[in-house]
Amino acid sequence: AYHRPHMEHTSPTLLAQLAGPDRAAAWYRFVHLYTPLLDRWAGRLGVPPADRADLIQEVFLALLRAAPRFRPAPGGSFRAWLYTVFANKWAD
């Protein structure tokens, strides 16, 4: 069975790679790592299973535009920011 590493925080290296020359591979890794997390969040927010894939896709599209410019606020984290993006997309 595939073992997924526990994600306490997001690697700044991976975030930097999302805007770099090898961004296709970085995005593939990012989507692979974060889809299960976003799916869990969707479940907690009560997103119907039939709507989860579309919501997660919308979040990834928003991140595609915003992640290269992401800079954490003092004391903030990428995951907290990602959750805010996710919850706002669901609220829309």
C-alpha cells in the first residue's frame, strides 16, 4: 500500500517550484499530496460527494493563479491560507 507522508506544513521548496521552470512536475506532486486533504475538508464542511471533485478542481485553479505569489503572514501558514481559499470557494 502507498504510504502518504504526514503533512504538518507545506514545503517552501514545493511552493517555490510551483512557479519555477519545472512547475508541471511540482503541480503534479502538489495535486497528488493535497487532493486527499481537500477531500477530508470537503467532508467536514458537508460538501456532497458529487460536488467534491468540482470544488477541489476550482480550488486548484485558484491556487494556480495565487500560489506563486503566496507569502505567509507572520505566524500564518500555507495550510491555513489554503483552508480559507477552500472554504471561500465552497461558500461561493
